Amino acid sequence: MDSKLLEILVCPLCKGPLLFQKNSQELICKADRLAFPIRDGIPVMLESDARPLADDENVSQA
Amino acid sequence: MDKQTHFGFQTVEESQKARKVAEVFHSVAQKYDVMNDVMSAGIHRVWKKFTLETSGVRRGQRVLDIAGGTGDLSRGWRERVGAEGEVWLTDINSSMLTVGRDRLLDEGYALPVALCDAEKLPFPDHYFDCVSVAFGLRNMTHKEVALAEMLRVLKPGGKVLVLEFSKVWKPLTPFYDLYSFKALPLMGKWITDDPESYRYLAESIRMHPDQATLKAMMEEVGFVRVDYHNLSAGVVALHKGYKL
């Protein structure tokens, strides 16, 4: 999916912006410290499927 | 203890409903379109066509298709808004969404897709001109929460379209019941070897709010100028509402 379109998505919980991490294919909410996976080209925007960020995990600006 | 809700005629804990609905759609995804044609004798196509043609959706607009599943409405939206518009195909069920995404790709439409829960939409406020949900609201655990989310992502003046099974005209009820509770599970058994999923379908339709109740629910959430149109004697109703 076009990364411009990915930029439209917001965090389903706080509705804040997400950072697209190309390498890990994740969309990250820094406020909720959650990483939403992109699986088979489909962003999975469910809290139940999101990966909680580790306490010391740094999120680089894309 | 968890609050209770209905799953067809069964009472289940609220936290279980989404999982049970997911099982139904993982099970039927591959044969969903065939079953729709068989069960409705192809009439579901007419219902969807009516939804598209009375939508007023125009070239260049943004449309969100919730519970878009195998993509019937999304295709129609894409044809209406053109390449300069934007149509998001979304569903909470990965099996349904994958079938829909791949089918539209085969037809030459690469639409943006997202797996999401209609009660927690991953879209910004005031973004869409139209939000549609066809045969999806019935399966949602907290319908008012989902409707409020649809309202949030709509632009002022934007509209929601809810196509859903509804309450059939009273004189037809005995025939409709016979069809739903005897014929449907049989067809489900022959075609998909999954009569339980189609029993859920028939039961969930009976538990869904009728035309007036859904209209009131939409008004309660904040939609204005809410109205509905019965199709096939109320087997299905199309509700429309606007954001101020």
C-alpha cells in the first residue's frame, strides 16, 4: 500500500498520528506505545494485535 | 462479571461476541459471494446497487466502506469517485478482507485497505464524505459506539449509509421465518458444509433493531435528517443520516 495512504491512518485508541517504520512494517503510536503490524500489505489496526513497545525501545522518525 | 449480549438467539458475554462473529466469517469467507447469490436469488446485488445509486456520492470524494468484506460496495464507490477520489475497504475479519482486496486487485482496483474495529476507527475526524456499512452493523457488539465513530470520521454535511436486514412486512413473516430457519441452514449445509453459520445469520437478523429503532439509535448518536427506505418489503432497509 502507498505510504502516503498509510499516513492517513491514526491510532484507533487516541486518534493521534502514527509513525510508519518501513523496516519492521509497523505503524507506531508513541503516545500509547503500541506498534500496529502491517501483514500481507494490510495494516492491522486492532489493539489486540498490536505489539507493546519495550520500555527502552526508541522510535526513529521516518 | 462481563456484560451480556446476544449472538443470534444465544446470550453470550460481550467480550465473546466479536470472537464468535469472527469464527463465522473466517468460516464462510471463501464462499460468501456464492452464498449471497443463492440465499437472496441474486437480489443482494439489487440492494447494493440501490445503495450506490441513491448515495449522491460524486467523483473525487472520499468514502469509507466499513465491514466491506468481499468488496461489492467498494468497487461501486471506486467507479463513482474515480481515480481522484479515495475509497477505503475495511473489515474486522482478515479472511473477508483478504478475499475482497485480492478480488478488487484482480479487477484492476488497488484500494487502500485496513483491518479495523468499527468501534475504534483508525481515521482522523471529519475526513470522509460518505461512510457505508452493508450487512455489518448487525454483527457489532456496541452499535451506538460504532455509529458514533462513523459520525466522528465524517465531514460536516457527510452522510452515513446503513444497509442491513430489517423487519419484514408483517403478512410475509410466516414465509420469511420458514425460509430463514429451515431453508437457509439447509443451503448453508449443502454449499458450505456449515449450517451453524447460517443459523447465526437467520437468528442475528431477528435480533437486530427494526427500522424505527435503528433510526432512533442513529438520531441519539447525533445524526440528523435520518430516514430509511424499505427494500424487498422490509427484508432489508437502507438507513441514511447526515452529520451537521
